Amino acid sequence: MPPETKLIAFDTSAAHCAAALLLGERVVTRVDDMAKGQAEHLLPMVEEMLAAEGLVWRDLDGIGVGTGPGNFTGIRISVSAARGLALGLGKPAAGVSLLEAQAFGLDGIVVSCLDARRDMVYVQVFGGGEGTPPALCALNQDEMPLLPARAEPRVVGPLAERIGALTGWQPVKSTGPDIAAIARIAARRLHSVTTRPTPLYIRTADAAPARDAAPVILP
């Protein structure tokens, strides 16, 4: 990526509204914890971050967005916002999964995991030629990805300690805030993206539909 890339990235896939402003090698992050109201909160929060750096939307080179997995409506809020901004500004937008963001900057074979609740876990393997697509697994040893004994994998994410105890994999911490990793990965992809960001839905919704209509994903 160019050394002075300016990019905003955001994520609302969990009970938060998170954003990162990438300014070359510097990243400014903000995470506001909130269980609801992200749709109304997101853009004003990002505009505050831009204004604090003396920037406006058109100063940006592109948009990054967390695509999940996570809360269905939350993912749609941020992905819809990213696609709308990219269209309106004429700038590229790149999607980044949270599983990839957690593994960012870690060497070797890394198993990235996220809590899917009800004793289920989202899992994806990165690195060393052992990569796998994201999957939904039961939280037990038999359901974990099968890796060679020589692999010496590390596991990262909220359930790393628990999965490490099941498998013998080494639990590790991510290299920084997930939203900062989303921004850095998105910046690397800006000039090669050919499709718009899309939500990463690994499981079907099992909750009753919300009363309010969900944001529309632009084609």
C-alpha cells in the first residue's frame, strides 16, 4: 500500500461500534461499547474521528469494514454503510473477516476462533499451507480442524485458552486491536478489490426477526 494511505475502517458485528483511522503508519482507534443503536451511532462517531485529524470524507483513499462472523444485523449495518460510502465517494471498499483480523501479524500456523455461543465456535486456520475456510464447529476436540502433528499451531481469539486445553495448541494473544488489523488489511487490498464487501454469514439466523427493517445491502 502507498505509505500515506488514509483509510477509515469500522465494525459493528458485536456489542460495540468500533472504528480505526489509518494515516500512513499511524492508526487511531475508538471502540464504543453498546448493545444496540450502532446504526445511528456509527457515522457520527467516524465523522468525529475524521474531524479530530482535520480530515473530511473525501480525503480518504478508501473504506475498510469488518464482515463478521458475528451479530447478523450488526454485520449488515457496517457492510451497508461501507458500500454506501464507497459508492457515494467513488472510493474502493475492502471487507475483512474478524477471524483474519485476529490472526494478523502472527507467524506460522494460526487457528483463529470466535465464540458462536451454545458451545459452538467459528474457526479458521491461517498460514503454513494449512489454511481452511471459516467453519462453525462444536466446541470439542473431535470437531476442531485436523492439523499435522508437525504443525505446532497457535490459537488466537476469545476461546483460545479453552481450545488450547482441548487440543494442545498454544494459546496466544492477537497483535493489537482487531479494528486496527481490519484497517491495515483493508489498506493492503484497496487497489486490488474487484467486488464490494459482503457479510460473512457462517450460520443461519436463529432469532426472531427484528421489528425494524434491516439495512439494505446494495447490489
